[in-house]
Amino acid sequence: MGTTSDTQLNAVGNQSGGRVFLFLETKDFWADYNHMKQENVMFCEAPRDEDYATVVIFKDLYGNQWDLIEYK
């Protein structure tokens, strides 16, 4: 097994250049959002209601940005 380079380590949490590239679909947005808030998940914005879904961006432990999304 090889060693991890500084370049690889610096890419952790930034594979998408700071954009959302992971999606967590839910059937109960508000229950999941409130539970995640209680668990101190870092949200990047307030939840928003779009024509297609209710959505909010959050970060995982490595800094990757996700959409928590409930499609209409």
C-alpha cells in the first residue's frame, strides 16, 4: 500500500472545488433537518423551498458539501 501525499490530503473535502456534489434524499425533510441540527451538523444556508424540492446545503465531517433534499 502506498503513502498518502500532501496533495491528496489537501484534496480531502475539496474534491468538488467547493460545490455540492453529494445528495441525501429524504422523505421527511423537516424531521431529518431538525435531527441533524440537534446533532450539530454544519448548515451553509437556511432551508429553501424550490419549485422542485425543499433543500438545504450542509457539510460533512470532511468539509464536503451535500444537499439534503426532499423532492416534490
